[in-house]
Amino acid sequence: MSASDSVRVVPIPAAMVPAMWDAALPHLVRGNRVAKLDPVRLLVDLVKRHAVLWCVFVDDELVAAYFSSVVLDDDGRKSLMVYGLGGRMLSAWLNTMICKMEAHAMANGCTVASFHGVRGWSRLVPQYQAIPAGDGVALYQRVLI
């Protein structure tokens, strides 16, 4: 079994979000260095399906979490935005997460995928344009089509 076989990046159904919330929240808070996370509002948005909670498991252990939302750009195009991307063991799951994120974006008619991360991640995701966002953070964007 390869390392990628033990990595799962899964969307959490809205009905299961409350059960996963306490385990996922520390990862979301850790990954939320740009936009200030309001946990109560986020939980409501996730349960109402305005956003999707994603959990990253390595060998069945929850090691990271993030949430995504499809947004309509000013020019009418859709973009997938990922927020609160945080966790540990980044090198084990980042490539799998990127593939899942891009597939989810394209399935939802998005032309751009974006996420915030540490500026040093640019060497790990060279296909993404890194735009400095302050405090050691960058907005990573990629045009998909």
C-alpha cells in the first residue's frame, strides 16, 4: 500500500457536521489566519449547506480540515474558495487535497480554485499563483479552465 492509499479527503454530509464539529474545529481555527472564523456562523452555514466541511484522514486519523464554498465572481464566473485549511502532516495529504478540491470545483462549474496557506507552501504547489495576504499568509489561486 502506498502512502496515498492511506490518505482520504472526504466531504462531510451536512447531517454529520455536528458529530464531526468538535474534532474538526481545532484544525479550522489553526488554518484560519486571514479571515477571522466565527465558529457558530460557520456551523450554521455548514448545516444549511452554504459551505462544505472537508476532513482529511491519514491512516483513519483526522489530521486536517477545511471548508469550501462556491462564490460568484463580479464577472459572473464561479470560483471555489477554501477556508480554514489547517492540520498536520501536510506533506502526506496536500496533493490528494488539491486533486479533490479541483475536482469539486470543476464539478460545480468553477473556473478558479483558491485557498489560503502559509507563503512557504508555494514550493509545494507551484501550479498555483501565490498572492501575499499579510502575516506570512498567501492566497493561492489557479485557473482551472
